[in-house]
Amino acid sequence: MGTKSLDAAFMVEPLVTQAERQKIARVLVDGGSVYAGAELSVFYFSPAFAAKKEAATKFMVAFLEGARDYYDAFFLGKGKEDAIKLLVQYLPVKDPALWETSRQATDLNGRINVEDLKYQAAFYKAQGVITGPVPDIDKHVDAEFAQAAVKSGERK
């Protein structure tokens, strides 16, 4: 964005706030307000990792624990200062102020809005972005690890 080689982009926090503060971009439309319930991000496992069922499930348990901790901090205000310290320590965005407005939502049980992914695929096909057949979304979405993580009781 800073080199002006892009006219528009889909960005997530804290990069949105960072770009606005640097005056290299501004929010045209908040992604979640365009289409309520839209699936804006999903979590992928490679086939090789997914084959390691125990490790993949444990990873999902940890991911969902982190998602819940993030939700508690940024949506409920519980431990937000500590969460920001960790984000600054371990992620590339080092300005704590940029994290203050962060509010990336994810389903706390790892569910994916499959119907919306199908809708999006049909939309992109109609727009000519998908030139071949529309992908079989059901074939590519597997809730096994999220369901096992929720069921495991290993979370906080």
C-alpha cells in the first residue's frame, strides 16, 4: 500500500490501523459489514499434518484456547493488557497502540460457515474469477478436528 502499487486490499487488524496511521490507506468498508455472517477466514491443515490425528487435534485445542483468550481480551476486556504484551512480544507488529483496536472474530468452536463459502464460490464463478468448475466445498471442509477439540475437554 505504501508504494501505491495497490488501489485496494482486504486487510486484517492490526494492519488496518497501522495503514491508517501511516496515511497509506483508509477503510472503505469493514469486511464484516458487507455481508453479515460472511466467512472471511478459515483454518487449513495440510493433508500430511491432518493425517497425524492426535497432533492435529492437540493443535486445534491450542488454537481454540488462543481464540477464546483473544475473544476474552478484545471483546470482553479480560486481560487485554496482558494479551497485547504477548502479541507485541511474539508478532511482527510491535506498537501496542496498534493492537488496542484489534477485534478479529473467529468462531470459538472452530465452526466454518460452509454455506457462505458455497455462496462465495458461486459468486466468484459468476464474476469470472473462477474459470473452471466451482470447487466442491463440502469435499474440502472437515470439521473433525474442531469437533474433537471441543469434545476433548482439554481447553480452559
